[in-house]
Amino acid sequence: MKTTLALLLTLALAPAAQAGNFALAGPGGSIPDPTGTPGAWNGTFTGVALQSSVAVPQAVASVSSVTLHGLTHTWRGDLHVYLRDPAGAKHNLIVRPGFSGSGAGDHGDFVFGDFVLVPSNGATLQAGPANLSPGYYEPYMNTGAGRWTNGISDTPLGQIAGPAGSWTLVIEDWANLDAGSLTGWTLAGEDLQPSQLLCSGDGLDPTLTTACPCGNFGLTGRGCGNSVDPQGGKLEAVGTLNPDTMVLYAEGMPATAPCLYLQSDATGDTLWGDGVRCLGNSLVRLRTRTSAGGASQFPDAGDPLLSVRGGVAPGSGAVRFYQGYYRNASSTFCPPATANATNGWRLVW
């Protein structure tokens, strides 16, 4: 291994970015009243929609709430509200609450204020003829005669996910004679972590169904225990993803064990020698490196960047998974199976 201790210390001080919750505010505007004959909108929206976008810097793992600030409208059954993600996927939030096809029961207003859409434990937007006061509400998807949405999906709010980029709130008014406005909106949710440890051999990882093969559970955050370190082999992902300075560093292996660094585009869940393999689908063999003092890394001096070798573009949002498979030939340990695996990492490029 050619990397100096100084470089490893430098890398250790630059861990891959971690995720968190986000809340991003976008502008509002008028909700225009369409022109035409009442009742003529029978499945195709022909008006001018209010559209407002926010720039989400990281991939979205889930949406936790959508707040409609200063919403007012004098006929709530006119409104169709949905989210459009950067890839063009659309998700319903409000589909004409109260509208029955004839207009009956469709005369409750949105009273000016903040209406917060939440996945559960909110009030219903389908509240008869009464005007709706500001507060917490669950998304409402009309399934009756007023369900005109051009085939947009009813994904539950907490399951809406998508790539980084421009997320757009769209509000359509499907009938004339009533109009409204919005002062702004806020999209809140959880980022998809740019880097996340996975496949820990401690027996506590809820995503794994395969246990370490002979009760050789490792320490939290490491792979299954091996013949020289009961804590297990440990893989670290250190550096940045864009620009790519990412280095995979493995330790806790036999002193001179070869370690094969692998990349995949999906996860797996199966035995691999004395460890658990967490990579699946298409595998890319990045490099095999011989350990020095039980540690090695990729890339090392003279190697291509991790993204180059793996064929992914920084900033693309591509999700890849990484793990180290290493030699552990011991006739007295575990099955014996002569090989083991580190924990894994998910990186969102």
C-alpha cells in the first residue's frame, strides 16, 4: 500500500457528506380561473396552472409535508394540486375535494392561511359544505366523478421520492366562477444520504436477513468477525462525491490478505464465505489490493478515480453500492470458508 499515514489522516478529516431533513420554500401567485363553459372539463385540464418550483440539492428519500402558505380559494372542489419531480413523475396531493360531478356539496372554501399536508393524523379536506380553516390536513384524492387528474398517481405523501433538482408544485383550477391565490409553499422531507453505511455484520441491521454464518457477529458498523479480528473487517468511504475524491479504505483483515473492492448497482443478501455479501445485480471489479498490516485501499497512488473506474458520473444521482471481499484462509476458524467480507457503503453520485 503506497498511501502515507499523512494522506490517510487527511482523508479521515474529510468524511463523505451525511444527510438530514430539509425544508425549502417556493413563491406563490394567483390561482387563475379558467375560461369556458362550466362542466366542460371532463378529464383534460385546459386552464392556466399556478406552477412554483424549489431546487432540491440532493435526492429525496421521502416527503414529510407540503405547506400551502396563505392559501385562499372560494370553491375548493375546483382545485387539483400535485407535485412534479425533476424526472417528470407527478404525485397527487389534492384532487377536487367535495366535488361529486354535479357540484352538490361542493361549496366549502379554503379560508386564507397555512394548510399543511401531512401523511397521517391530519384532518380531512372532504369536510362537507363547511369552509376549511388553516391547519394540518391529509392529502385527499377524490375517487368519484370529480376525479379528473389526467392519470396522475396517488402515491402516499411519505412515499414520494425522487432525484435532486427542480421540484414543482402545480395548482389547477378545473372550473370557472371562483378563483384564489397562494403566498408561497414549503416542501419538507428527508434527503437520500449521499453516503450511508450498510451491511453491518453485528446482527442488528434490519435490512439483512442473512446472519453471519457461525455466530461470528462483528462490531457495530463492521463486517462479520474473522480469524484475526473478532470485530470484523471495516470498510470506510472517505472524501467527497462531487468532485470525486472518494477513497474506499478497508482494515481489520489478515496482515497480507488480498482484498477485492467491488461495486454494484443493487443490494444483495446472501452468505459469502465467513461473511455476508450485500451486493447484487451487475458487479464491477474495481481492483484487488494486497493488505499491509491488515489494511488496504482503492483508489491508491496511480489508480483512476473511483467514479472513473466504476463508470459513474459525479452529480448524476446514480446510486452504487460498495464492499470489500478479502482472503481469510484459516483451517480453525468458522466453517472454514477461506474468505470474508467487510461491511458495505451506499454512495449517491
